[in-house]
Amino acid sequence: MADAVFRAESLSKTYQTGDVLVHALRSVDLEVFPGEVVVLLGPSGSGKSTLLNIMGGLDRPTSGRLFFKDRELSALPDAELTEYRRNNVGFVFQFYNLVPSLTAYENVALVTEIAAEPMAPEAALALVGLQNRMDHFPAQMSGGEQQRVAIARAIAKAPSVLLCDEPTGALDSHTGARVIAALMSVNSKLGTTTLIITHNAVIQEVAHRVIHFADGKISRIAENAHRKSAAGLVW
Amino acid sequence: MGKLDTKLLRDLQRMWAQSLAIALVIAGGVATLIMAVGSARSLLETRNAYYERYDFADIFAEVRRAPRSVLDEIRRIDGVAVADARISKLAVLDIPGLREPATGRFVSLPDRGEPLLNKLYMKAGRMPEPNRVDEVVVSESFATAHRFEPGSQFAAILNGRKRTLTVVGIALSPEFIYAVGPGDVMPDDRRFGVVWMPERSLAAIYDLEGAFSSLYVKLSAVADERDVMSQIDGKLARYGGTAAFGRKDQTSHAWLDHELDMLRNMSRTLPPIFLLVSAFLVNLTLTRLVALEREQIGLLKALGFSNGAVAAHYAKFVAVIVLAGIVIGSVAGTLLGVFITRMFGDFFRFPFLMFEKTPDLYVIAGVLSLIAALLGAMRALREVVTLPPAIAMKPPAPPMFHHVVPLLGRVDRWLSQRVMMMARNLAHHPLRALFTLLGLSLSTAILIVSLFTRGTMEELIDVTYFMADRQDATLSFPERKSVTALYDVGRLPGVVAAEPYREVPVRIRKGNVERRILLSGRPRDAHLRQIIDVDLRRVELPEGGLAVSALLAEILDVKVGESVEIDLLEGQNRTLSVPVAALVEDYFGIRGMMDNASLSRLMREAPSINSVNISVDEKDLDDLYARVKELPSVSGMALQRASLENFRTNVALLITTMAGIYTLLAAIIAFGVVYNNARISLSERARELASLRVLGFTSGEVLRILLLELGLLAVLAQPPGWAMGYGLAWIMRTELAGEIMRVRLVVDPSTYALASGIVLLSALLSALVVGRRVYKLDLVAVLKSRD
Ligand SMILES: Nc1ncnc2c1ncn2[C@@H]1O[C@H](COP(=O)(O)OP(=O)(O)O)[C@@H](O)[C@H]1O
Ligand SMILES: [Mg+2]
């Protein structure tokens, strides 16, 4: 098997709120491989976002180690974490977090300005099927379209990993399916390793692997022998 | 305490820095008003009480020698409540340890009891014994300058004879609050003092037994001042009287009045501007601050709070901040007011100070600030409260932005996205951008109006001491002398050049406006004491032509080429018509000038002089001073260098201290504005900026995006700020211009630079403070906030 993109070794995260210690992650071990689509499922509060944020360099583990390829993320200083995000990670959130004063094109170009080896903003928007909406402002687009711009923005830097935290959470099923389709198309065309957190069990059918979370731990990992294509998803 | 109040406290705790910054802006406006108006009122009240308790006279007149019996006639004039007479003379003093000669104004005291008017406030010692010829009381400022105590001695040349005098008392008088020596414009405590002596001694020295040389009168309540003065003139004319004058023309009163006027005008001009600016800025800030609370407001409404309850909650929030500002401002304003009152009180040597209670000011300042703030908060609330809770609770839909320029040009593809963000943000909130710009401009403007006096003082010094009056010293005679005195002065040691100077009191009139002024005559080609016109050029007057102070021309409404009427108040008391030939750029007093030949012709007298302007060779100064101290015929020696020094330490110091205080308050307001602006921008855009951080922008890059906009606005705000500052300075100068003293409006580049520097520095400091927050921006928390 190829070298893992992420390797987590007894990764733990605790939050201290007042007198209460919250164990968001309890000694998680996990490997994620190049080109994989991984879906993370689990009840709210089980630690999925915490794991994704640590993988994306937005947060640090309390103990344990996390490797991205052969770099130990858990040991990097802030400046290098920023640099890591800038060149390697694309994020997609439930709320699209687009810059409202920039058009679709410009939101994407914002990232290509700073990334090391970006793709053309037009190409990124074409990948999510928005080549005709480039000059629209966020306010002029539907939620699904805005989320696709967010995806285009995330992939425009040609990241090695795409981290999506409930990307369809705010969308209706039809629009949600289009967003998932956009993610799958990016994955198949560019081979971007993709992690998706969702509450929607239907989405697991497009994944190579499905990781179930419970109480800060991985409770079960399932492999999909037959992935569904995103076009066939309905919920 | 309800849970909403708990929320209120927590919110205030969370936003303490920002709340404090807003409170400080309010405090700046409030403090300015209370300080300026309060101190002006206190000083005026103090002066009035001083005048009243020590019976300051209303009318003054000088004569050469009038018999005591005339006094009884004057007391019978209708409208005269009290009249008293005395001997008043100028004499050169020789003070141990003082290199230069000094001048004393010798004033007689009644042999028994105290004077009926212009009573003395004894600071130390006692009144002289009537039968002791050498005992004197001296003015406090003079005594302090020489560390005189009862028992100290100094010498004076009285009527040509040098005598040693002993200080037995130290006193203050409402008549000599501002004591200026002959030929000088500034009080010089070292070189000019008032010396009170028993009448018997002074009369014996000057051969004035049974006679007087100075008269002063208190008017009854219904008296007509002009009428009384002309009756007095009639009675004194044949004893060599120069026309009687009122308080308006009494040096001490006029100067004091001018200074108080200046304070009062400053207090009428600056504080309203400061208060309005601060109210406006607080209004803006609170509008934005409350708008940020949109989701919270939606939540409160969803929980079932009524619109009124929500509005009351935020009104309370705003009121707490404003009240804090009002309290800080009131305390600071009161303290500063007391400080200024004391500073001027010390300067004027008031024997006591009366601090006016000014409840009206606190109310005005407080109510105005509160209304401005509440209006600002309510404007934002009205918008939010009318939204259904469900919509208010959701993050606002992305606001609609527009292409700044038509797409055809596609310039936007060439600009960096960060510049586009800024440009669209500005274009999207044009009003907010405009108001921010206005706020920043106003900050610069109030700084300029606080700072510009420094430059005008330097300009005044330059024109007065280096262009117009370039003599080193002026020797004055007690009476008019023949021109041969000029040659005597020319032969004194160290005198390199000597120019004659003649001064005649006149009334100058056009239509029914008239003023009492001194008309001076000087050689046409005078090089020591020059006439400088309003274009700052040296003028040589044409034969018979009159030059007048530009302000005097304005008062009389006369232009160059037109004529004015002049009543000569010395000698033959004729009235004549003289053409105005030039307007003089001068800053002290209002004056008329001619060449001396023309003046002697007007006076129908042989060439005569009252004083001689000289330039002196530095190395012979000691010899010159020693000789002047022995000269029988000289009443005083004014020194330009000492005058300039006094100007700098007295007037300029007072003005710069005031300017310094105003500058400080303006700077606080400016900083509050800039800081709030940056902080609110940060809150408004926290989510956007956090997403940028997630995308891989460094904190520095994100900060630059935030500050680019603020920086651009701060820079753009400067030119309009300069223009507004100049406008305010113009208003200030016009308000402060007086017949006693005024300034030329020069706002030099360094003032603009300093004002802008302070605003930009505040911007930079705010950027640093806000920068710290950007570095600490919790990405996960911000992005999760709607999880
Ligand atoms: N900043 C925080 N402070 C305190 N507790 C936190 C914080 N972030 C997350 N948690 C806690 O950590 C646990 C895991 O949270 P999260 O990873 O967001 O769960 P999930 O994404 O699976 O819903 C939860 O119990 C949550 O309350
Ligand atoms: Mg989550």
C-alpha cells in the first residue's frame, strides 16, 4: 500500500472548561491514503470536527502525534502551520465563508494569489460547474452555488487534501447531491484525498472508507466494496 | 438583578477596552467644555470681585500739576461717586544685583488712612509711616522677582536725585494687575515695579505740595461715562491734563480684559466643536456596535423579550458607557478647570480665587452626549428590532456588492483581490466610509486648531521683534524733550545708532466710531523702529501721511486713501483730518504712525521727542547700564531682548499651555475614534478574516487587509482635515483678535504635519492593539460560531 497522507498516533484532545475536562479525542490511531475518499460519521459531539481541525492545522492535539506525509504537524510552529494550510489543505465548511465583497472568480483568485502551484481560477470553477457564474457576487448565488464556489476555492490551490465539515449541512437534498458530485469529480480528476464529515448516512455510499466515531474514539471502520456514483445519491 | 442586566455586565466586561475608548471620546468633549467655560467664568468672577472689594476706579486722568482744590470741583460733577487724587511719577531704579536699570511707577499714598479707590491688598509688611521719607511699599511681582522682603533696600533717581528706599510692605492693587513699563508691551517683573510712597514724601520730592498729578474717579450707577470725562477734561485742561480715559484704555484693565476675553472666546469656540465632534463620533461608533449585536437581538426576541425590553437593554448598555464618559470628562474637566484658573490666577496674582459652580455645563455636556449616543444606538436598533427573530438570528445573507467599475474594462482582473475587497467594501458602505473619513478629518482639524497658536506666536515674534521693532533698547523721558536730548543719548557709551521717537495721545475717528490711541512720529528713514505693512513690507510714509494698525482701520472702516479725524489730546487740543497712507501689520494695541516732521507740524511744535530708540554695542552694555542708572532725566529703559523673553515666558507660555491641554484632549478624541473604528471593523469582519486564515493567509496578511482600508481612509482624511482645521483656525483667530493683542493666521506646515502625525500615530497604535487581536483570532471558534 502507498505511504499514508495522514498518520495519527494515539491522538488525544482535551478541553478544559471550568472544572470540567472534556475528552474530545481519546487516543485515535488512523491512516488516510492518497486519493482516498473518507466519510466520517458519528453523533454530534463525538470528536469528528476536532480531528478534522487538527488535520487541517487549525488546532493542535493535546497529546499523540499527527504526520502529514513525513512532516509531524503536531510539532510545527504557527507560521509553518499557516504555510502548511496555504499549500496543502483545502477546507469546506457548512457555512460557506465566502468573502461577500468578492465575486466567485475573485474568491477563488484570492487563494491562487498566495498558493505555491495553483490552478487557474476558471479551471477550478469549471470543475464545480460554475464557469458561467464567475462574475457573480455571493449574494447573487444560491446556497449550493456558494458552497461550490467554496469547493472551487478550496481546490484551486491544488491541495493534497480536501477537508469538508458537513458541507451539505445547510443544503436541501438535491443541491447537496450536486455539491457531493462536485467533490467526487474533483477527487477523480485530481486525485485529491478527501475527508467528509456528515450526518447524512446516504453520503457514505460514495466513500472508499467510512469511519464511525463515538465518544472521541473510532468505533468502527467500514470499506465500501462498491462505491455509488454521486449522481445516484438521493436523500 | 435580571438576567438581562447580567448580560449587560458581562458584555461591558468583555468589551471594556472598547467601551473605555468610547467613554474617553465623550470625556474629551465634556472635559473641554467644563474646563474652558468653567475657568473663564471663575476668572471673570474673581476679577469682578477683586475690582469690587478693592474699589477699582472707572476713570483715570493725568495732569502736570493741578491744585488740590480742583478735586473738590470734580467731586461735585454729576455722576462722580468718589474721586481721589495723588501723585504719580515714573523713575529709574537701581537695584542691587540687577545689571540693567529698572523703572518704578511711583504712586502716592494718603498720609492718613488708605486711598479711597484702588485700594491695596497687603501681602506682607505694613504701610509706610507718613513722616519717614524712605519707606515704601512695592508691588508683589516686583518684590518676588528681587526676593524683596520688608527691610530690603534699593535706590531710585527721583526728580534727578538718587535716594535709597526701604521696603516696608508688599502689596497688590487692582490697578496694576498687568503692570507694564514705559515703552514696553509686556510686563517685566524684574525691570518694572510699582512703588507706593507717602504723599508727603513724594510731594516734597516733586514740588507738588498741595497739588496732584493723577486723578481717579468712581462713577455712580447712573453716570454717563463720556459726559463725566469731558467735564473732567474741562476742569483739568489748564493744568496740563491729557484727556481722561476709562477702564477700556487703562493698560492693566485692558490687558486683563483681553486675556479673559481670549479665554472666554476660546471657551466659546473650541468646546462646542469638540463636544459636537465627540458626540458625532460616538453616535457613529455606537450605531455600528449595536448593529454587531444583530444575532443576539434576534435571540432575545425569539425568547420572548419585547422590542421595548430589547431596546431598553441596549439603551442601558449605551447609557452606562456614556455615563462613564461623562463622569470621567466631568472630573477631568473640573480638575483641568481648577488648574487653568490657578495658572491664570497666579499669573495675574489675584489675591484670591473664586471657583464658579457651573452645574449648567455638566448638564449641557451630559445631555448632549447622552442624546447623541442614544440616537446612534437607536438608529441601529430600529433596523434590527423590526426584523422577525428568525431572520435576525440567522447570519445576515451575504450583503449585495457591486462591481465598482463596469465589467467591460476588466481592470478588476488586474488588481489584487485584497485591493478589490477594500475597494468594494468602501463602495458598499459609502456612508460609513464617508462618516469615518469625516471623523478622521475632524480629529485632524481639532488638532490643528489646538496646535496652530504655536506657529502664530512665532510669526508674531518674528514680525514684531525682528521686522518692526529692531531697536535694542528704548530710553524714555518723563516729559517731552527737545531734540537735543537725542544727541545726549547718542553720546552714551555703546550707543551705535539712535532714533528719535515722539508719542502723542489722540482720539481717532471716522463717522461715529472713535478710539483713543497713541500717535507716534519717527524719522521717515527709521531703521530701528520700522513700519511694516500688511504685506510684511517696510513702508516709508509720504509727507503728512498716516499709517494705522490694520485692525484699527477695520474698526474705523477706513481704507488707504481715505481720511480720518484726529483730536490731539496734548498741547493745543485741535482736531484735524489726515489721510491714511498705509495699514500696519502689528499685534499689540492699535496705533497710529507718522514721520516725525509731519507730526511736529500737526502739533505746531519744535521737533521734540519722548523717547529714543537705540542700537547698542554688546560689549559696552555694562557701561551703558551704569550710566543710565545715574541719568537724572530718564524715566525708563525698555530692552527688546528682555521684552521678547518675557513674551515667551508669559503670554506665549499661557497660550501654549492652553493649546497643549486642548491638543491632549483632541488627541484622546482622535485616538478613541481611530481605535473604535479599527475594533469594530475587526468585529464586523471577524468571520471573513478567519476564513482567510483558514485558507492559509498569515495573520500579517489578514491584518494588512483589515488595515489597508483604515490606513487608506486615514490618509485620505488628512487633506480635508487640513482644510477644516484651517477653517477652524480662522474662526479662532477672528474670535481671539483684540485691540490689545492679536495674531496673524499662519498655519505652518509643521502644524499640519504634527496634527496628521498624531492622527496617523493613533491609527498605528490602534493597528497594533487590533493586530494583537488578529494574531489571537481563534479560527475554530469563529468558524464554529454558527455550528
Ligand atoms: N473549544 C472547545 N472548548 C470546549 N469543549 C469543546 C471545544 N470544542 C469542542 N469541544 C467539545 O469537544 C467534543 C467534540 O466536539 P466536536 O469535535 O466538535 O464534535 P463533532 O464535530 O463530532 O460534533 C464535544 O463534547 C465538544 O463539546
Ligand atoms: Mg462538528
